[in-house]
Amino acid sequence: MHYKVEPLNKEEVSGYIRHHMELAGAKHHIFTDTAVEAIAALPRGWPHLVNNLATHCLLCGFQMRKERIDEETVRLASIEAGL
């Protein structure tokens, strides 16, 4: 059995992140729209890389005591993640 995973577009990345944040118990949007756009663009929509980058963003945001993840946090997290 073979599966072919295609990259997600910006809307799919947004829904993907929102869904996972809801599963984790988030009560509000943690990622800004520009942060989601950056997350979609940097790993070119590949789900595994989107996951890794979003996780790094959450860790960086926590370290910087941010209430919301913005584009600057994504930029710093992408450097840390090597993207």
C-alpha cells in the first residue's frame, strides 16, 4: 500500500493548525494570520515540516512570553528549526 502526501495550500495549513490547536484545548487563535501565511510558505506546505515549524513557534513564543504567535516568532523559529 502506498500513500502520496501532497503539500498543503495556505487555507489547508490554516485549517490544519486551527484543528490541532483546538485538539490541544486552545480557546482562541494563537497564530496570527501573517504567522500562518509564513508557516505555509517556509516549509512549502509539507505537513511534517508544518508540524515541526508550528511546534518550534509555540516553544519560541513560550520562551518570549508571547500570547500570540506572530510572523517574527515564525521567522525566529524557522531559523532554530533550520528551515
